Amino acid sequence: MSATNQSDISSTLFVGDLSASCSEQNLLEIFKGHCGLHVKSIRIMKSRKQLPLGYGFVTLGSAEEAIRAMALLDGFLLCGRKMRI
């Protein structure tokens, strides 16, 4: 089994356990405002009826930023729930 290096890590993170009231703006405020990360895109997944599914994806500027975000934000309380990264 080989060790994982930074070139194996994507700059896109799965963010789960999001509250139904959590918006893309809420995520932006946490990733960019609170942590100072360069956010390329944020997408909260929705059903066909446009209801939030409780997870989404955040693309950051680099794999290094993704590693930092995982360390800083996994379990962070957002909109009343601890998000998982």
C-alpha cells in the first residue's frame, strides 16, 4: 500500500450532514470568511423538487487548501448541525 501524497488529493471536498436551512452563502462565509480559503465554487445538491439533500461540494484553490479545510472545518457547527468533510 502506498502513502497518499498531496498530488493524490483533490481540491474538491464533499461536505455532508448539512442542515436543510444551510445555503451556499453560509458555506462561502465559513470557507472564505472564517478560514480565508480561496473558494472556486460551492454547490449544495438538491432533489428534483429543489429540496436540499443535506450535502454538497466545495472546490478550493488547491489541494493544500482542501487539506487545511478538512483539518479546520470537519465537525464545525453550521446552521445547527456539525458538518462532515
